[in-house]
Amino acid sequence: MLQVPYIRDNKDAVIKGLAKRNIDATQMINDVISLDEDRRSLQTQLDTVLAESNSLSKEIGNLYKSGEADKANRLKEKTIQLKEDSKSFSDQLDEKVEALNQLLYKIPNVPCSLVPAGTSETDNEEVFREGDIPVLHKNAMPHWELAKKYDIIDFELGNKITGAGFPVYKGKGAKLQRALISYFLDKNTAAGYTEYQLPLLVNEASGFGTGQLPDKEGQMYHVTGDNLYLIPTAEVPGTNIFRDELLNESDLPIGITGYTPCFRREAGSYGAHVRGLNRLHQFDKVEILRIEHPTRSYDALDEMVAHVKTILQELKLPYRILRLCGGDLGFTSALTYDFEVFSTAQDRWLEISSVSNFETFQANRLKLRFKNAEGKNELAHTLNGSSLALPRVLAGILENYQTEDGIKIPDVLIPYTGFDSI
């Protein structure tokens, strides 16, 4: 959530920045400033009334002590009116604060200056590409056919048990899935991230803190009886570890990693682009999170991008990195890099990671602060990235490593799987 003082002091820059998202935010920003002026005026009036009331209360006490009861009683009548005034101002103030917050919830983060203009994913900028695209044999298959041929993932069984988008991994498919999770976690902890095992359900406050709530309830599975939400990513419980925390500057940076299943109620669609592992309602992911000093957060973002690159290099998968344009940027992000693996059998790029800097947008919602060198409280910057999301990485391995005799296992995973082929 954007800070009101920042909006007030940088009105034109905020409107210009949000225009990169193809949003004309002029009216919203003017309304924020107007509501904040009303709020501050009401707060001043309330403070004045309360100060007068406190002063009269002391005076009344002194009058009673000095035996001037009649004069004290006359002043008490005035305090009754002041109490009514204070309640009126307090109620009006609450209404203004609520209206202001509801408006702020609707305003996305201001994109970083590096974010290119654009309206959709077709306008994203490719900033890096690495790896040779393999030449497959003439009978090469997409991963959903390979999964059936080698009996390693059963999509129909998952549909029977739960519904579409909930696959069942079997035998060497399950072991390969587990191997990827262990490998990702080992890479992340070796890079200095502390491993956490996180809850898979979160409360409303956690959903609000990272920007899933309000207005995005439809994207999450809701456990109505307890008013809890199944997590769409480990970013939600992981970042909320630091909600309402006041850190010391010496605590920064903080890096954590965690493996979780993730659950997303995405709108249904059909076609090869969502077949098999391409889009799921339940999937496994290993996440990395950073809490950073504002002066270091973009260096940290570059470090996170470099870290994900090393994983894909070791897996020897062809990949590219995209800088997302304003029209494709997530609501809470100031700058996002997407990683995509090339699926040779599908002849298309598959997104397998997003690495983002949210600057203070999440921290303001979370009330995540640190005490700086001057002893003042300052909002931290939050970052997160997939390291990595498993379904499309697994799809890329199955398709790019297939041969006429089976599927080879990337060398780096063999110590984790215990086998070198399927």
C-alpha cells in the first residue's frame, strides 16, 4: 500500500508512474489527498476538543477542592457538550480513515523507472537468454504424453480424486518431484537463506499484509468455517513472519526459503497451453524471500536473479529472463523479472519463476519497520522469488531430456533421485 505522505509529496510522479500500468490514476490520487486533508482537519478539531476537555476537568477538580461547587457544576455542563463534540469528531474521523484506506487498497504499486511501458505480456523485454535448445527425435512427445507412457504422473486419477488441476505423481515421477524440492532447498540454504517450514493456511491479516486481500478472494481457496485461506504461494506466510515487527538495522538483510504446496483457484480455460502441468490448482514450489534495507533492495534483486540463473544453468535447461512491462506487472510489485524455460516438445516458453521487488508496498501493509542509524523507524523493503516452481520445471525436464529410449535425469539431480533415467 502506498504511503499517504509519499502520494501527497509526489503527486505528479505517482500519477505518471501508474500511467505505465495503463491506469489514469488522477482522480484516485486527488481523492486520496482530499480525504487526507479532511482527516487531518478532523484530527486537529478532535485534538483541540480533547485538550479543552482535559483542561476543564482539571479546573473543575481544583474548583471542588477550593469549595466553589457552583462554578464547578456550571463548567461540568460545558464538558458534556465537549464530550458530544469529541464523539462526533471521532466518528467522522473513523469514517474518513476507513474511506481513505479503502481507496488506498485499490491503488497498485508505482512501477520502478526500469519497468518498460506496455499493455500485455507481448510487451515484456527479454533481457537475457542462455542454453541450447535441444533437437529432439521425430517421435518426441509433450510431457503429458510422456507422463502417461512411463506411468509417472496420473492426471486422470487426480481428476477422479479431486478434480482437474490436481495431478498424482507416481514412482519415479514422485521421486523426481521430491529430488527437485530437496535440490532447490539445498541450493537456497547454501546461498544463505534460512529454511522455514510454513503453514499452508493463513488468516485475513496475512492475506492483507502481502496484498492478496481485499479484492482477490476469488483467487484463493477459502475455508469458510474458520475463515482461513489456503496459501497461493509461500510468499504469504513467509513474509508475514515479519508483520508488526520492528527490526534493528543490524538485522538486515534477512533471507528465508521454504517449500510448500500452493493452491490457486485460477479461471478455467482449455487448450494445449494449459494441459498437463502447464496450469494447476495445486502445485509445489520453493520460495526465497528477502527483507532488505531500502538502499540495498535493487542490488538484492539482482542477486536473487543471479541465484535462480545458477539453478537453471546446473539443470542445463534453456531459459530466458523477461523484464515485465507495466501492463503485465503484478499489483504489489515495483519491478519483476520472469524466468521462462523453453519446452522443445511444445515449442513454447513456460514461465517458471517471478523475482520481484515490492519496495515498501508490502511493508507498509505489514507495518514491517526497522530502526535506522538515526534511531528513527523506517519501512523495510520486501522481495521474493520462486526458486523454483516445480510443475513447469518438471515439464521442461521431461520434454527436453527425452530420448527414444526414455528420459534422462539431469546430472545434478542424480544424487537426489538415485537413478539416471526413466
